[in-house]
Amino acid sequence: MMNTPIQPPPLGNDEVRHAFSLLEQVSQRSRIRAIAEHIVANVTPSVTAFAELQQALVSPNQYHWRESRLAAWCLSHIPLLPHQRTAAIQTLADVIRKRYNPSLRSIVARSAFISLVIGTITLNPVGLLVLAILSYPLVHLFVWDAARSHAAQIRGEAARSLQTLQAVETLDLLTVAAVNDMLFVRIQARTALCHLLPLLTSAHYGMLRPSTLQLLSHLLNAPNELLVQRILEAFAKVGTRSVLSSVKLIARGRGKYGHLPHIRQAAFEAQMRIEERLRREQETRVLLRASQVEPVMPEQLLRPAMDAHLERPEELLRASQSGAPLDSDIALAIIEDIKRRNDPRAIPFLKDLLRLPSLPQAVAAAAHECLALLQARAELDRAVPPALSPDVEAKLFQTDRPPQAF
């Protein structure tokens, strides 16, 4: 099963047109073009295709920039083994991160050559030198800007491929690119966010960096209505206290998109979910308990309200005839209660439960989901300071009176 390639999604009409627009700019003799033509023709590429595409992105100086851009597109449209998919995502992320700026030496050499070509207009050695020197600053700026533009197109194509691969693990990187990068990369990164944010679930809570959540809050004012709605829907699943003020602003009908009913409704739902999570976290941290055990008098012990001999035997609760379904139901109920309490102290119990042999599939699935949620909760607790100061806790647990509820 682990050796089964992950098939790419089928090419739609828009994707085919985009592929042809990239192919037209690459030489017929290019090996990268041959791989892309196989993809468009729905023919399985050769076994060496992955290594060739990766090399075109790892060593872009050995290829024309248009080939590197085409390689970034191809990398998300070939069948990949699980380990190859991981390597492909890492390579594409590195493409976005490294920016692929050319060396100063190559820019200077290219600018000098173009300046000399311009100087030949004078047909005079002295005039050639003077005109070349005068035109060099402008040519240098032109060459430098063109190199940055070419690098941006490669990196934008890499962001598009991460969208195709559904690489949710790169949301932190794409969010930074969507805010702080060049225009072309920003557009592609924001489009990728529109497709990746709906893939988030409550199990991802606490996994996004705080800086990522802040940048997503900044994007709530971006000129992209769909992106704003997807961010608010994601905040309902993974939002923390840091984004609550931005969400409340839109829920009250303010902000750039607060006047739109569906955006305002999404913000209101996100606000309710975030506040509910914060209440559960507060209840988990603040555990009220007595500072000492009061002596119990015998006459205060609980006693049955009626004699046991008055109970009718047929009215007594009995176990069902089928023990296994009852055991599964009880285990599922316990796991659901643990998930509701969201207490990380139950992690060892869930790990022991998952080690049991012949564990029913439904119980195992519920335990895995609950364990992931609690582990994320535990990671968040390590990063978040306690909600109450020691002085407040001392007042709550005074010994001269019973603990008071809030």
C-alpha cells in the first residue's frame, strides 16, 4: 500500500490552457517540455521524471527560468509516492522561500553587455564608451527588475502547485507570501489560501503559528471577498484569542466587508466558536477543589431511600445480552466526554486504550481523533501562560470558606 503512487487530480480546461501557455515559451528540445507534454496528453511520465523536475528547481541556474517555472507546474501533476510527495512539497516550499534572486555578478555582466550593444549605435569608439557608461545605470535597473520578475513567476507557480498538492502544512509559508511578497506571488499565494484553508479541521487547532493567525487577520482587509470568507471559516476551527478582536469588528458590521450579510454571518459564527473554546480552556485551567477534607460524621453518610427488599427483581438494571456492543458504546461515551472536557491529562489513558488488541474500529478512530485534539491542547498549554495569577488562586482556595463558583 505504501508503494502505491498518489494520482494527481485530472486536468480541467483552465489547467490545460495554463499548461499550453507555459509550453509555448519552452524550447522543443527541452526535457522538461517533454514531461509536460506527457502530462497534458494523459500519458504516464518516465520513472526519472520526478528527479528531473526536482533538479530543475534545486539548480535553477542550469536551466532557463521558463523551464524552471514549467517544472514547478509539472511537479504537482505527476503520480508521486508518499515520500516523493513529501519531497516535492519541501522543494516547492524552498522555491518560495529562497526567492531565486540572481547573483550580482551575472546582473553586472549582462548590463555591461547590453550597454555596449547600445553604444555601438554611435559607430565611434569614444562615443561607444561614453554612451555605454551613460546608459549603464538604466540598463542595470532594467536587468535587475527583469530577473526579479522571472524569479517571482517561478515562485508563483510553486505556490500554485502547493495548492494542487493540498499541502496544508505550508499554510504558514503561504500566508507570509500572501502578505509580504511581490505582487504576482501574493496573488498566487492568496489563491492557494482560498483552496487550502477549507481543509483545516478542529484537529489543527494550536498548530498554526501565532504570527500566521495575525497575518490572516491582516488579510481580512484584502481585496478578495472569497479569501475573507475562507479566513473567517478557518478562524471558527483554529482561531485563538489573538484574532477575536478582528472577528468581532466584522461581526458588528464594521470593517471593509462588514456590510455583506454572508461575511458578517461567518464572522459571528467564528466569534461564537472562539469564545466557546476560550471558555472551555478557562474551565480546564481553573479546577476548584477544597483545601482540606472535612471529617464526615456517620449520620451524614448517604443511605438508600428505600429498603432493598422492596425493590422488584424485574426492575433492576441488567447488562444486555450482547456484551461487545455495550462495551463499545461505553468506550465511545467515555471518549466523547474526554473530548468535551478537553483535559490533556487523559492522554496516557487514550494511549493505553489504543494499545489494546482487537479494539473495535469505531473506538480506535474516536480515540485517535481525541488523542490528536488533546495533544494539540497540551502543546498550546505549554505556550500559553496560566490564566490566573497566584494571588487570585490564593483567594479562590482559602480554607476558611468553601470554594465559590464563578
